[in-house]
Amino acid sequence: QVQLVESGGGLVQAGGSLRLSCAASGRSISKYAMGWFRQAPGQEREFVGGINWRGVRTDGADAVKGRFTISNDNAKNTAYLQMNSLKPEDTAVYYCAANVNSEWYVGKLRSWYDYWGQGTQVTVSS
């Protein structure tokens, strides 16, 4: 089993920045992909972006391109979501997810991921 724990959410003013972390623990992980999703009230869960253990990234929603950056630290089994120039419409619960059997691919669908974190709230005030 793999446990994912997100941190770094909170309240920020529009134009500000936050960095979310997703730390994986449990069984040993060597080849993996981690994805970030978000879900606003009344909305579908949306793929924000992902990265695999090789550092290959997959872009997600057009709304975050150029503002959000994903990175990872294999030694720490941790992925990061750096969010800059935040807007009120970025307000959502942000989830990380992991697929621990991926060689190259980084999926965009929720069903592709094996493990999920509990989510962390990000609120952007105007």
C-alpha cells in the first residue's frame, strides 16, 4: 500500500502563490507517476498536471498553463505543485494521486491512478 499526504494548501489573495507537496510513503516506490487534480464545488475533478519518476511532465487544464509547475524529488518520494498568479477560480480542493507501475506514461484520467491523497483546500480571495 501507498499513502499520499498533501500539504501546503491555505488561503491566499489573488495574484499570490502557494506550493503544494505530496509525500508518498508505504511500500518502496521506484517507477511511478504522480498527478495533481482539483475539484471545485459542483464541478468535476479536473486534471491539473502530472510528472513521472523520470521527470517527464504532462500538462493538464489550459487554465493553469504558464502559472502552475509540477516537480518532484525522487529521493523524498515527493511531488510538488507550484502555483503562481493565483486567481479566485483556482479555488478548489487539490488532490494528488499516484500510479506506481508506470515506466513512461503519465495519465490524465482519474481511473488510471491507484492511490489518492486526502486533498488540501486552496482558497483564493479576490
